[in-house]
Amino acid sequence: MSGFVEKPEPVEVPGLTHLHTGKVRDLYQNADGDLVMVASDRTSAYDWVLPTEIPDKGRVLTRLSLWWFDQLSDLVPHHVLSSDVPAGAPADWEGRTLICKSLRMVPVECVARGYLAGSGLVEYRRSRTVCGLALPEGLTDGSELPAPIFTPATKAAVGDHDENVSYEETARQVGAEVAAELRRTTLAVYSRARDIARERGLVLADTKFEFGFDERPDGDRVLTLGDEVLTPDSSRFWPADQWEPGRPQPSFDKQFVRDWLTSPAANWDRTGEQPPPALPQEIVEATRAKYLEAYERLTGLSWS
């Protein structure tokens, strides 16, 4: 089983229509047809959205995404129009709300990998490939790849796994021209972000992007970066001074949550039918601190 342990009710705001409740974000549409994206403090692990929130997580994701959009704006346009809170919205939406262009989203998660980890490592151990791309012998957990690779995935519903697909399957789904543009843009953005992270003592092992087309009145369709970008929820960041291939790497994400859920203290069977338990306060605080550290190290700004 998987999904929400406790699915929240959407907030009713005058002038906004609720569209979707995701793992982390709630999506609305305003009267102008723009997308209103609200990042919650929810966290997920093992395909469950947990009953315990991580304070400030939504604001960290929002502020970090805005910072990254600025760093990448010369490579690809983004969807953000404003970070103003809509009139009549709860005060708690401050700092976690983005008003965005409504894009025609491409139904593919655009994943870039520069290092071997996660599902890529699992496939490599089985077949010496990642998403069907052949890789050299001798790589191990955390190895840097000879060059970054584009490894698309299908976007899953809440509670389901994203599924890696081949580039050829992506081209079949979205067309050869669009697939080529996705690959080119994904790798360009990853390379820029990898270099920025490296300057700040971090390894950007992999990340996923979502793109859509801004369909303009003159008939132009412009590929545009959407959703969140290069946050600890969508990316694997490692401290460069602790990077050591051959073992799992310490990361700036919710690893504390995953480790606790699989520990005897949680007394939870992730393969069973019972939902995961609430997180203890020390795990919540450690996870929050890791998100804040990622923000401060990447941006050079103090959270407070």
C-alpha cells in the first residue's frame, strides 16, 4: 500500500480553483488562468506521504527554487510570474507560494545523472546500463560517470514509483524533435548547476526537471522550466569533502527520515499494509536542519 497517511483537505480561497493535491504541493488556478503553486511542509518516503511535517520545508523549497531559476534564466525560461500571496489566502502561504504560467506540461520526468546512485545503480549492477545506456565496467556506488547522461522517467501518481524509460521510448511518446530538445536542455541545466554546486563544496549527483511549453498567442511554443528546481527533494546533493565511491554517500535530503523508518525504533514493515508511523521530534529537527544547511550552502545566504 501507499499514498497519503492523512490526505489534507484543500484550502478554499476566493477566486482560486483547487486543481490537485500532490505529495508536497497544492495546485490552484486563479481567474486569469495562472497556476498557483503552494509548497507545504509535507514529506514523503517509500511512496507514502507521512503524517508528520517538517517545519519550514515548503519555504526552503520555494526560496531555493527561486534562487536557482535566477541562476539558470539565460539557459531556459521558467514559469514563475510572481511570489505574491493571492488576496484572501491564509497567512501561512507567505513564502511558500508561486504564481506561475500555465504550461502544457511534457509527460516526462527529465532526469540528469552525473554520478551512479539510486535506481541507476540498481540497473547498472544488473546490466551495466542506465535507462538502456551502456556504461563502462568498474563503476560502483557513487562513481562519477564519464559524462552526464539523460535518463527520462514517466511521471507517477501519488503513491506510485516513477518508471525509468529509454530515450527511444521518450521520442516515441513526445516526438523526436521534442525529445532532443529535452535532452539538450536537461544536460545544459544540469551542467550549469553541477558547476555552481561544486564551487560551494557540494556534489550534484543527479536531479530531475519538469518542462512544459509556453503556448503564446503568436503561435510560438517555448520550452519552459516548471515545478521546483534543484531542491533537496528533486536532487541528490552530497558534501564533496565526504564523497567516497564504493558506499552510500551522506546527502542533503530526507535520509534521516528513511533511515528511521527502516530502523527497529519505527517498528514498521515497509512491505506491509500498515501506513508508516509519526516521526519523532529529533528526526524532524535533524531533517529540517539538513534542508536549511543545503539552502545556506548553495545560496550563500542565511536562512534567518
